[in-house]
Amino acid sequence: MNIVISLNKIKIIKYIRETIIMTKSDLIASLAAKENLTDKQATDVIKLIFDGFAGTLKNNGRIEIRGYGSFSVREYESYTGRNPRTGKNIEVKPKRLPFFKVGRDLKEMVDG
């Protein structure tokens, strides 16, 4: 199955093991072409968005994009794990990890 993302006469296709991947560079190129921006301007816009997302999550905030989904931080307590290579038990420290919950519109778009 071939899928082509076409924005203002630019076609972006990346195949890695039959999976299509859109990278940050592809996103910048698409934004620059669609909005008639220089690569530097498009890079600055994408960087501003991603830095804003990261800063919000770092401060334990939540990001909600209606129809697309929401990003939040989940906190995990410490636990005893097992090193698969050696079989020894190890103590895993508590951690905070980003979590994405897909929105209804995106879910329907992908499934439909």
C-alpha cells in the first residue's frame, strides 16, 4: 500500500520496512512549503511548539489538542525488576514518563 502526503506540490514518502514515517525534518519542509516560509522560519515554529510541549510536560502540565489527543505525565513508583541478561534482581527508581491518549476524531480517522 502506498500513501503519499502531498502539500503544495511536495510529496513526502519515507519507507522503512514498509512503514511510512514522517520525521521532524519532513514536518518542517511541509510547513515551509505550505505557508511559504523559509526553512529557518519553519524550523523556529516547530521548535517553539515542541519546546512548549516539553516545558509544559516537564512542569507536570497537560497538553490537549481537541480531536487529536492529549499528552500528560504519568508517575511510576519504584519496583524490583529483573535484568534479563544476568537474571539478577535490580531496584528500578521512580520515574515520570510522557503519556499520549488518542482523541476520538483521530481514532476514527485512522480506523475509518
